[in-house]
Amino acid sequence: MRFAVIGTGAVGRTLAGRLLALGHEVALGSRSKDNAAAPAWAEEAGPAGQSGTFADAAAFGETVVNATSGTVSLQALTAAGAGNLAGKVLIDVSNPLVFGADGDVTLDPVDTDSIGERIQRAFPEALVVKSLNTCNVEVMVDPARVPGEHNVFVAGDDDGAKRQVTQLLQDSAGRRVR
């Protein structure tokens, strides 16, 4: 399968690497073509990895992973293009963390709304599935780092999309995910 990973930070690069290891083709998308992280990742990834803008990656992917900071996710996905997201499963792993000058960390939105819901409203033709945002990135790609059984949240409006994401998580973990 072809995946687009929107975001070149540690989460994006780590998830893109795991998808490659599972045998998928991956395009890592960044805000601009002159972002050094994406081409460096693609060169290291080999022939199954490529880089480009958010729009380039989203056009390439059959499934899209939003690995941007939740506070900029809507802008990044807008740059990816609604047409490039339409009809595709969009796995949202973002968290809308706001870092205060005093060191406090809060969420925005919180309580009555979520970034996943905002993404779904902004891109109604995408099949948004929220998952993995409650895990450290190293645990996202290697759940065995934490002993015992795991429960992973998978939320969204489309049952088929949630099944697809659950299957991907099971394939990635090498075991049944509850």
C-alpha cells in the first residue's frame, strides 16, 4: 500500500520508517520542498521512500497519516489539499498541545471538541480515524517495549476505516490489538 505521512518531525519519520519496514511505499510530506528533513529521510529510506510537499505526499498516498502538531494540523492538511484527502483513510495521531511560557502544557481544543473532530468537519470526504495519540512514538512502532497486553483507542465515524486502521495496527504490532 502507498502511505502519505504528513509531518517530518520525530513522529512522522518514525511512523514512516515503520511503514517501510512493513513493506509499504511511503511519501513523507513537509511544508515546502526545501525542508531538509524529508529528502534526507527519503534518501536513507531507499526506493520505497520519497519526499515532497504535503500536497505531493497526500496525492501519492492511498492512506494518509497526520503526524503534525495538533495546533497546526488543519493548516497542514489544508496545504495537503482536500481533493488529495477525499475518500482516503486519514489516520490522525496528533495532539493539540499548547506550551505556555510558564511551562504549563494544555490542550486546545479540549473537553467539548477535538482536533480529530475538527479535521473531520474541515475535510468531510476524508475518513478520519484517531489513534495512537496516547502513545509515545517508540511505543507506537514497538508496543513490546511496554510489557503486557495493550489497548489502543481507534475512533472515527466510518466503521470500514476503523477496521482498516485496526488491521494496520495488528500488522505493525505482529499481534492482535484490542
